Amino acid sequence: MYLQHAKDVWADHPGLVAGAVHATGITAASVDARVERYCAIAAERLAAGPESGFPEIQAWRRAFAGMGLKPTQYRCASEALLRRFRKEGRLPRIHPLIDLCNAVSLAYAIPVAALDVARITGFLEVRPATGTETYLTFSGDTENPDPGEIAFIDAAGNAHARRWTNRQSGLSAVREDTASVLIVAEALHDSAATDVPALTDALVTELAAVWDCSPRSAILSENAPRFEFPA
């Protein structure tokens, strides 16, 4: 299997930096202390000003506006998390892996998606949709991405995310029986070339420590756009 971004995506978003991590052996685990540590980093940063002023968030807002989306209606995943965390002071606990990824996303203000590899067919390509793909919401409804909308699309035409980093599908959401995961982090801001590798390294370190596994990772670019991982 593999993850890759289409040439159109790299051409239209030359500042894109993407990190990918694959790990197996995910089981129940305690991540509370690790989650709190990353949340504290986010809280300290938010104390100086709201997430709307973060360069990481501003870059995604510009990208969404360029795609014809209203940035305050369709927020990237990290902005939505930061906004909720700023208002409520905590994030809901869902699954140890999701909780950890959400906390890391908060700390770095970078969208992080975690997908159940068993629910992905063949490959995953980040590309403009044709409009015929199928997207499963968390409530069980089925949608079709708009033509031209950037989505995470597999070989069976399943859209695993809509509006790029805005909303993940319920189809490949991590659940109790998830054992193999693909984690994707993407950023567009000026220091993304430094921040995404740092985030990716942090995830690898945390996964290895919590689940005693040996994650594989890569930083993707226009010249090296593909990350291969076992089914």
C-alpha cells in the first residue's frame, strides 16, 4: 500500500510539507501523562493569543480560501481542535491513539489524521475529487465530495477525508479493534519544513514508547511524494 499526494496538489500548494507514520500493534494503553504534556504546550501558546493568529492556522485559512471555502466555516482539523480546547480547557477522550494524535496536533497546531489501515483499499491518494467518490460520515450518512475538492481517496473510490484537512471519514476512523494505523500530518506555513519533521519524530517516539512498536515514517515532497507501508 502507499500514500501519495497528486501532482496537482504539489503544483497548487508548493509550500506543502507532509509527514507520514505507519505503526502496528496498537492496543489499549495509558497515554494520559503524555496527552497532558502536549496540551500544556498548547495552553501556553494560546495564553498569548487565539489560534486564529497562529501562522500554521493562517496558512491553512489562505489555502481554504484559495479553494473557494469560507475559512471560518470550514476549519482545518488543528484549528478546530485548538478552538475547542481554548473554550473548554480539555479535549474529549476517544481512543488512546486518537487522544495522543490530537494532543500532538494541538501542540504543533498542525492537522494530524490517523486512519485504520484495514479500512483503506489499495492505496491512499490526496487529490482533487471527481465528485463520484463516496464519503461516510460519523453519523452513518453517505456524501459525495464536490468535484475538485481535495480529498484522501483510495482505490475503491472511498473518500477518507473531505475538504483536505477539514473532516475525516467515519469509514477509517480508529476504533477498538484497530491494529495498524497510518498517521498523516500536513502543513503549509513558512516553517513547515522544520515543524513537520519535528512533529513526525515526536509521534514516532511516542508510539514506540507506548506500544513498544517500531514505526516507519517519511517526509513527503514533490520529488519524493510516495510513502509505502504494508497492508
